[in-house]
Amino acid sequence: MPAVDVRLVDVTKRFGDVVAVDHINLEVQDGEFFSLLGPSGCGKTTTLRMIGGFEEPTSGLIELQGQDVTWLPPYRRNVNTVFQNYALFPHLNVFENVAFGLRRRGVKGPELSSRVGEMLRLVELPGYEKRRPSQISGGQAQRVALARALINRPAVLLLDEPLGALDLKLRKQMQVELKRIQQEVGITFIYVTHDQEEAMTMSDRIAVMSAGRYEQLGNPEELYERPRTRFVAGFLGVSNLLQGTLEGGADAYAVIRLRTGIGIRVPRGLTNGHSEVEVGVRPEKIRLFAETADPPGDANVLDGVIRDASYLGVSTQYIVETSIGEGVAVYEQNVERTEHGSLHRSGERVRLAWSPDHTFVVRAEGEAAAPASPKPET
């Protein structure tokens, strides 16, 4: 098992009557790219700031590499932080910005030059040493801030939405670069973002946060394919959720009976003991068939009518009004084309089919929830 770099035990943060972080338990492993993902106000940045020492918890324990750092100031923790605004010194050139932390530790001469050069090569900015922050682009400034934060070789690097100020194309490029850099240096990264694609692109594991707690923690595939709550299912991409009641089943699959009597098969291990549930399926997992066609025999099937078809280039998005009275989104890759740009027309009657293995279950709203963040998860 990898060593634990950061451990939070029952950490709470209150601002007056507002509970920003609510009894979080968390473990981040050595060398892991770990993300805190959630909407504004969910507590992710406050959690990061407590790890960095910029906020003191109201209660709880924070450990860094086995050491209790709960009440230590930032400069006594072996962590560095990259902020969204980069916080570069405008009066210093790139070299001096990157060298700042080394100079404060008394590093001079050839060692200083060598380590700054190494960092600039790592972030692919050799030759930019003499430029000022005002003479480089936003993406280059982000790389300089990253190099400055990494040069003292912290145990953990904290990143607070560092790509938020970049345009979409550059942000996607930097996602790949950040993951490459993290893998090369082998340092634990804890990354805060509200962008689910950003988190899924880079992270080894993600904690999806809401209302001061995390609702689910896991790797990107697990969170996307097997969300446990309505919030996680909706925050990580688009989900179709249909209300039903759990019934039995004679094999590896349980049956969720929808209110019209239609049975939907789901892997038995996903039901979690709740009777009133919502059965879910991602739009890209569904295949559309003509009304007269026979889908595969083991598939879950609903009948419906296409109410909207939107051509999106790589795929076509359909909204299908189903026989249970609910609209279902379907994404189909445009591997074939017709005169009207998609395979199916609005008003066409179709059959929707998907594998039981692509089906997930979340607790219905109103069902009692299990406590979030109950203990450290590894």
C-alpha cells in the first residue's frame, strides 16, 4: 500500500453559523493526483486552504506525512500552493520568480542556476528566463507559477483552480501538461476544480463534494460508471434517472420496477439495500432501434418517440419521450449520415436499448442517506 501523505480526521470548519466543511475524513496517498471536485460553495477550497495552513479548522486533525500539522502556519508545512491568479512578482523576471524560494533558503551560484534551469525545462520554458510576467502569455505564466511552487520539492503541491483563467483550448492543453509534470516529479498533487472534465482527465482519484462533505470518492471511471447519489450522477456528465422500486431477481441482476410496470435489470451489487431508487443510464450507452426491430435479448428496453434531434458534429443528441412518460437523452456517434444529418427524425417511433451492466442505481430523494465521509478512505 502506498504511504499516506495527507490525512484529514473529522475536520470541520465553521464561519460563524455557516458550516463550510462538515466532519471530513480523507486520506491522500503518496504520489497521487487527487482532486476535490464540486460546485462553488461546496467546501473544496476551504479544505485545500486548511491543508495548506491558510485556514485553521474549527475541529479535527490534519496530518502531513504522519506529522500533526493542524495548527502549524503555512511556512512550517512542507507544502506549496499554486493559485488561480498565479501571484507572480511583476518586478522580477521569470528566472527570479522561479528562484525566489531557493534564494530564501540560501541557495546560490551554480546550484541555483542549475535547479532553476531544470524547472524551466520541466515546464517547457527554457529561454524565457529574462522575460517579465507582463511579457508572457497566461499559459506561460501558469507554468512559471508551477515551476516556482515545485522548485523547493514540497511533499504536497496544492492547486486551487489554476487553469480557471485560461481559454478552453489552452486549458485542455494544460490538463495534459499538468498530469505529465506530476508524473515526472512524483509529487502528490491535490487539485481543486469545479470542472468535471478537468478532474477526470488528470486525477487518479476524485472526491465529489457537496455541502461541506464528499458524496463519493473513487477513480474517474468508478465515479462516472457507478455513481451512488443523484448529485454525483448529475455533476459528472449527463444521466437519465428513472424512478422505481427494487424487486428480487433470480440471477446476478436485480429488477427495478418502474411505475408503469416495466422492469429494468441492474447488477445486484449496486442496489445498496434501498427499496425506493432511481435507475440510471448514461446517454451514450443507449442504442436506438426502429420500432419494428428486436434489440438484443438481454437488453433493457423502453419504447418512445423522438421529440428532438440536435446534430453536434461528432454525435447527434436525441430527446426521446418514453412510454413511461419521461424524456430520455441519447447520444449516438455520427458514424453514418443521412440527408438530414442524423439517423432518426423528430416524431419517429423508436426502441431504446442498453445493457444491464451499463445501468446504475442511486437512492431516491427522500430515502434516508448514509452519512457522508464516515471514515478515512484509501
